[in-house]
Amino acid sequence: MLGRIDAAYSWVLRAMLGIAAAYLFLQMAAIVYVTLFRTFGWFYTPASFAFIEYGFIYIMMLGSPWLVRTRGHVFIELITGSVGPRTRRWLSRTIAVACTLACLFLMVFGGVVAWQDFVRNEIDVRSIDIPRWIVTASLPVGFGLMAVEFARFVFGNDLMHPDKIGTFG
């Protein structure tokens, strides 16, 4: 049963990563579109600016949980790579606890902000008017899933930090 849940959850993370990658490609195409059309003095849709700007948040929130799972995020291994195995294990789990707690805090804070934006019907006025909750709703999802992934390093068998400097697991 747990294997199926893990497989489904892993599929969700990969799907989110795929959506983030597709959005990144579309964002690049939108930047090229705006740049070319502005250069030649042609009309372009101002909505592309909002698409590009909000894309940064969505790409980050959709792709980050997978990066945490695969240890693709940035971490400094200078200390963890130079201590003994027992200290490394303790230090790695302590750092993972801190990361989990930070992500949980940001998940709750982001959820409160998204909920307030939704209830108050806040509008983000830029090149086009967009309900602000559409942007902030990605924060609790992304940070919540990152908290789950960091918690896997706290309670699971794998450590977040590698045994040797410059290697992964």
C-alpha cells in the first residue's frame, strides 16, 4: 500500500517537474516574442509580461520539490564532507529538520496570504489584472511538498548530504 502511495506521489512530483519545464520553454518563447516584436515596433500583447513574471514563481514552486528529492538543490558540503560518519548523520538530519520547519512555516504563511488574497478578492494590477491568489496559491503547495521531501531525509534512510565532497549519496 505504501509503495503505491509513494509511486503516485513520485508521479505527481515528476508531473509537476514536467509542467515546470514546459512553462520554462513557453516563458523563453514569450521572452523571444516580446523582444522581437518590441525591436521591430510591432504590436505585442502586454499579457505576455504577466505570463513571464508569474512564471518564475510557478516554475520554482513546481520544480523545487523534485530538486529536493534528488538532492539537486544547492547545499554546501564543506563541513558535512569533512566530519566523521556519525557526526555527518547527525548534522545532516539536523539541517533537514531545520529545512523542514522552514518550509512548513513558509507553507502556512503562504497559505494564509493566498487565502486572504482569495477572500479579499485582491487583484494584482500589472499589464493585465489577475486575481492575486492565482499567484500566491502556488506557495503553500510548493513549500508543503518541499517540507515532505526534507522530512524524508529526517526520517528516512538516506541522508541529504553525501559521504564525500563533490559526490551524491
